[in-house]
Amino acid sequence: MSVLILGATSPIARAVAEEYAADGKSVVLAARNADEAEAIASDIAIRFEVDTFARSFDALDIDEHDAFVASVEDEAGPIEVVLVAFGDMGDQEASEEDFERARRVIDVNYTGAASLSEAVARRMVERGAGSIIGISSVAGDRGRKSNYFYGSAKGAFTLYLQGLRNRLADDGVHVMTVKLGFVDTRMTVDLETPIPIANPAKVGKAIARAQGRGVDTFYYPHFWRGIMGIIKAIPESIFKKLSL
Ligand SMILES: NC(=O)c1ccc[n+]([C@@H]2O[C@H](COP(=O)([O-])OP(=O)(O)OC[C@H]3O[C@@H](n4cnc5c(N)ncnc54)[C@H](OP(=O)(O)O)[C@@H]3O)[C@@H](O)[C@H]2O)c1
């Protein structure tokens, strides 16, 4: 049995991988860049004394996803847990000028994420066991002018995971939606906000623990559930005039 980490160069994904490795699990580190995946896999193997595997994949290579998942299972054994962690915030203003850029954001965060989740889900259903963790975002809870391509793709992924959870509820397969607020990664380097930014190591620990408890939807940091409750309750007539 193995844990598949998709988007292993993300510090959040890496922290989740380390939690499972600390628990003695074999971990497959998959990233776009094969050398980086290899370096992360070697580091985890040495520090945690577990079997690790390095693989390269691209969320945009939809036609290859099924074969990719099959080859991961051939090499590392049945996938017990998959973390769908990759994502691309893109550039909202550039995407407004050039829809190809918007399409890329939609395809990475939604189409690619759903395609890989389906490929893994199919195999988990056959075995009647497994856990799928999808990293979504609070940005998917309400459309905003500052990031609506990314937000809508994450919102679609959130709904996809909700439907998948509903479909697989009687098949022994757990599906967890992680709605992250701000986390200190490449994605937030330019962010200036009075809201506290979470540490990726703490996020990783919280995600692995929540998966172990069989949680369905998980806001982290937890206060984001309250913030988004308020943001979602603002009437559209007022919301459309705000700059959030
Ligand atoms: N940081 C936040 O505040 C925040 C908030 C809410 C949700 N999230 C979500 O958290 C997850 C992790 O992001 P992060 O914050 O850790 O940012 P990050 O360091 O930029 O990680 C993003 C990851 O996605 C991978 N990726 C991008 N496009 C890909 C593609 N076409 N195929 C395969 N992998 C691809 C990147 O790989 P490369 O190394 O090859 O670029 C990287 O591993 C993402 O889903 C993100 O949307 C983050």
C-alpha cells in the first residue's frame, strides 16, 4: 500500500508526505519536475526510513492520467491515500486579456484535478477502500473580481469532490475536501494581509490528522469557516461594489 502525493514540490504537500512517512507508509512523490521529485523522495526515504518512489506527471496531460496512476500502482502497490495538492493561481489580469491563460488555470485546478481523482477513485472502488484528499481553497466559496478564474476552478473542484464523496459513500472510499485559507508558500509571496498566514508544516499535520479521522470538509486554519460564512452571507447587491 502507498500514499500518492500529486504536486510534491508544494511545501504543504511535502509536509503531508512527511506525516505519512513518519507513520511508516510508503510514499510516491509526483511532481512536474522529475529531478525535484527524486530529491524530495530521497530526502524522505533517508529521514523516515521508508520506501519512497519519485514520478513525474503534468496535470494538463489528461490523456495520460489513467496510465500514470496504473504505473504508480504497478511500482508502489495499491494507493491507500492520494493527496491532490497541485494548483496554479495564474494571473487574473493577464487571464482577462488572454483566455488561453484563464483556460490553463481552469484546466490545472479543475479538469486535471478531477481527471486524476477519477483515475484513482476507479481503482479504490474496485478494492472497496481508500482515501482521496483534494486541496481546494476558500477562494472557491465566493467569486471575487481579484481571482475569479482560480476561484471558479477551485469552486468547481469543491463541488466535484462533494459529488464524488456522495457517490463513493457506500463503496468504502473516503473523500475529503480541504479548504485552505492563506498559507506561507510560493503562492502567497506577494500577499499583504492582516489575516494570519498559516505555516505549511502545521497545515500538513492538520490535513493528515483530519484524513485519519475521516473528516469530509476541512477548513484550515479553522477560523476561515467563520470568515467565509460572513463573506457568503453578504448580499450580492452590496458584494458587487466591494473590493475584496
Ligand atoms: N498557499 C495558499 O495560500 C493556498 C490557499 C488555498 C489553497 N492553496 C492550494 O494549495 C495547493 C498547494 O499550493 P501551494 O500553496 O503549496 O503553492 P505552490 O508551492 O505553488 O505549489 C503548487 C504546486 O502545484 C504544482 N503544479 C502547478 N501546475 C502543475 C501542473 N500543470 N502539473 C502538475 N503540477 C503542477 C507545482 O509544481 P511545480 O513545482 O512544478 O511548479 C507545485 O507543486 C494548491 O492546490 C493551491 O491552490 C494554497
